[in-house]
Amino acid sequence: MYKRKLALLCLAITVVGVQIITAHSANSATLQDIQRRGNLVVAVKDNLRPLGFRDAQGNLQGLEIDLAKRLAEDLFGRAGAIDLQPVNNSDRFDAVISRRVDLAIANVTINTSRSRLVEFSIPYYADGTSLVSKNLATPAEITTQSIAVLNGSSTTSEVSFRFPQAQLVLVDSYQAAKELLDNGGAIAFAGDTSVLAGWVQTYPEYKLFPRLELRSRSLAIVLPKGLQYQELRQQVNNALIRYRQEGWLTARIQYWGLPN
């Protein structure tokens, strides 16, 4: 009797498990599913000029927004066939893994640990490390002055290597960095080129010193793992290659004031 109950319990668990997996797979959007639905659902940033941000009218703008709309136009013949879903940094991967979105174009750099969870397209932009400052004529002027960097950022080790005699001041946000620079607590702020390009667009009194000859970071589109998504990944990669060859991608990078 005990063995029979145990067998029935195992069978029930197996059935429930299969139902969960099946339900999860049913929510996964392959290229054919997306085409049948009639629109592309993309996770984007809405607070990161010039990649993804809202203009004065509240409309989403930026390089990554343009890229998402161009992909939708290729798939459906119209740029309006898209559902843009703003996400926080902490939600970018979960949105793709949980299938809430088809893909994410949200300031994501490729690395090995992330590749275990999701797939990446070929890069659409090579990011790097830059400086912004109001008072520098050239980064060569930096000796023992203070440079602000985000707490916990990989930029810290890069800046230490590039400016070994400078004093690093850790800050918890971009706003804190600006307040520090405005109050004379640091001569410059170091961060991602893509972010600091937006900084000088918002605060034109600052100057951008791009490409400090440090580590490059490739921005790429995040896609779900699985053989069933191979056609979607190939379609995205082929589109990126074509955008680069046609000059469209380079033109949009330049339009949004990003160092190419």
C-alpha cells in the first residue's frame, strides 16, 4: 500500500513538472510566434541618454530605441510594430529569461557569466571608459588630483592603472559624482563612454575625453537561450551586419553623439 501511494505521488509530481515546463515553453516566443503576434516586445532603458531616454514630451528616444524600431520594421514592414518595455538594470536579464520580452536592447555588455544565462547578438557598439571634466584641457594634466568613480565599478581598476598617482573618490550615483565635481571635490569623473556622452549632452559645460585606451566593452542585444530561438538570433545578427554595411548604424551612432 505504501509503495503504491509513493508511486502515485511520484507520478503526480512528474505530471505537474511536465505541465510547468510545457506552460513555460508555450510562453516562449520564437520568430514564428513573434510574426504571428504582429509586434516585437523589447526591453529598453528610459533614463540613459543617449542610448534610451525620454524626451521633453515623454517619448522614448536614443540609439537603442532606433535599433529596436528598425528591427521591428524589418520583421513587419513598419516601425510601429513594437512594444517598448522600460526596465531597470536588475530586470534586464530576467525579462528575457522569463519571456516577458522577446529581447533586450538595454545597455548590456557581453561577458562570460551572462552568456551562461542568455544568448548575445553580435555587438552593435564598442563601449569604453572616458572622463568628463569642466576644468581639464587634456587628461595628461591629471597628476595627483582626485577622480570620481562609481562604487563597485570595474572602472576603478582601469583608472588606477591609467592614472596611478591620482586619488580615487568613490561615489554611489551619477548625481553624487556631478555634485562632487561641481563642488571641486574631484577634477574629473570616469565612467562608460556611452553614459558620459549623454552627460555632456545634458550638461554642456562639461567636456568629454573619450577612449582612454582602456578595456573595451561590447554592447549587444540579449536573446533567449535554446535551439528554438536560433532563427530569431540569426535574423537579428543578419540585420546588424546589414545595418553596419549600409552605414545606417554608424550614422545613428554619430547622430546620438557617441564616439564611434
